[in-house]
Amino acid sequence: MSTTRNQKIIRMVELAMLIALIFVMQYLGTLASTPLRTIGIEFSFVLIPIVVGAFLLGPVEGAILGLVFGAMTVVLTVIAPGTMTYILFTERPVLYVIVAMVKAIAAGLGSGLIYKGLDKLMKGKAVYLRTVLAAATAPIINTGIFLLGMVCFFSDVIAEKWAGGANIFLFLVGLIWINFIIEFGINVILSPAIVRIVDAVKKKAIK
């Protein structure tokens, strides 16, 4: 009983630390991309702690971390007048919040489920490979749902204010590809390394 309780406490502490890391990294990412936010380009490093949490703690915890990320995205949007996302929020606040929350939660949940599935499929082997594959899915899910949400719910707003008669889908792809490449590269490179370091430290602590 004592061991189980200690494990639960440790998991809660790890989750709390990752949530704190999300706040810090979201803030740093916002500062880094502030000059570009008016045209919809934002650098986000927050997917790293989300992915790490999803791998080490599980898909549910990944979804919780995604929920925190989504909530922070909405808050930072509301307090940043003049940015593209702020204008989208003022036009259709409920739909914007739904898109922001769903994409973030799905990124954490999805990467956790894929990692868990690959772990079973590969029977615990090829740790680095399955970590890279699962880490790559987070930015794909995050960007994919955002793009889908923009096309489905905000195409007329984007066409009126920014696209200038261009194809909405192609306009959005051209706009967010920088975000995606940066997020994809950061996750594929850093997440597996962080997971292996943390996992090694935990195993050493157990010994």
C-alpha cells in the first residue's frame, strides 16, 4: 500500500512539474514570436513537456497537459490585441476556444496513445524509434486540427481580412508551415532525448 501511494504521489509531482514547465515554455515561446504574431506565426515549445508527460505518465496525463496548454493559448490570445488569433477570437470566441482546446488535448492524448501502442507492438524494444515516431505525431495533430478548424469555421473571416481572394487552404498552409516545421523539429529532436534521460534517472533512483 505504501509503495503504491508513494508512486501516485511521485506521478502527481511529476505532472505538477510538467504543468509548471508548460507555463514557462509557453511564456518564452510567446516572447520569441511576439514580433510575428500579428500575421499568425507563433513559436510554441510547449509540446515538449506535453509529449514527455504523455510518454512517461500516460495518455490521460498527456491530455491533461494538453488541456493546460489549450487554456494558456486562449488566455494569451485574449490579452494580445491586434494579433491574428485575437481577431479570430473576437469574431467567434466559442468556436476559437473549442479549436484551441481540442487541438491541444488531442496532441497530448494522441501522442500518448501512439507511444503506448508502439510499446506493445514492439514489445518494449526500439525505445528511441517509437519515441521519435510518437513525438512526431504531436505537432501533426496540433497543426492538423488547427488547420481544419480554421478552414471549417473561419474561412470567411480569413478571406475577408487576410487572404485577399486567395485559396483559403493554401493561404493557411503557407502561413503556418513555419510553425509546424519548428514544432516538428523541436519535438523529434528533443523529446526522445529528454524521455531517455528522465527514464534513466528514474531507473537509477529505483536501484
